[in-house]
Amino acid sequence: MNVKSLLRITGIIGFIMAAITTYIYIAHILLPAITPILIHQIESRLSGEGVAISQGDISGFISFMGIVMPITTLVGMVIGWLIEAAVLMALLRAFKINAGFTDTWLLSGNYFYVSVVQTAVVITTPLFEYSINAVAARRGILGEPILLAVGLVFTVVGSLLLAYIFARAYGTSITKALIPTLIA
């Protein structure tokens, strides 16, 4: 088995690990933490407008959100992975690294190992509170500067990993492969 084949397999495994980690994070950690906050926000907003809402309605909304949020997150991951691979392939070709789409797609899956580590760091540190606040305030997770900084650090680390992988698989320098991976 050559290096490229091994890196393809580890790329698929990396994506599967990231998908499982993301599902567990969304469905079993983040949603239970933000559900009471969302229930309070819904009740206070609607009661402020004079609209009565039953607990059954709120429970239905929370159940719906518990199903839709993990699914849309995972579908978004797959679509994002395909888009990122297409952009990366074009950039690699611009830098005279002839990588096909399938290779680029599967090799870039190794980036998801960094994503798993980032998720673990956010969950196991006080950064998790920033995640809850960002989601509850509907700003998005990257609306918090500390989370944005952590995300940027992990993006650079992931780009370095991909640059190393592409340099190793295609026999080029890490510097030549780093620019496309940083941009993509």
C-alpha cells in the first residue's frame, strides 16, 4: 500500500470521526445545554407580545430542533467538504500540483482530525460557555472573539497538516502546498 492510498483511507476515517464527534457534540452536549435558555427566550418573547403558548408547543419545537440541527450540521459538513476539495484542487493546480478531485477530496479528509481535537478542546475547557452564549444569543459560534481565535489557530494547524500531506503525496515542498491549503 503506497502513501497516497493510506492517506485516502485515513481521510475517510477522519471525516467519519469528525461527523460522529459533531453529532455527539450537537445532539448530546450543546442542545441539552441551550434548550432551557431557548425555552425561556421563547416563553418570554411570546408572553411579552400577549401570545399564550403551551408546553406541548414548546416541547414540539425543541424536539424538532433536536432532529433538524444535527442533520443539517452533518449535511453541511459533507457539502462543505466537497466545496473545499474543489477549491483546493483548483488552487493546487494553480501552484502546479496536479491533484485530481478524488485525491484532493479524500486527502483533505485528514483535516478533520484537527476538527475533532478542536471540538474536544472547546468542550473540555471554559470555551464551552462561550459556545453556549453565542448560540443562545444567535450570534453564531464565531461571533465570540475567543472562539474565533481558537478556530483560527486550529485552521492554521490543519492547513500545515494538509500541506505536509500534499507535499508528501505529490513530492513537492511544504511551502508550495501551504499557500493553497491556507486559502482553501
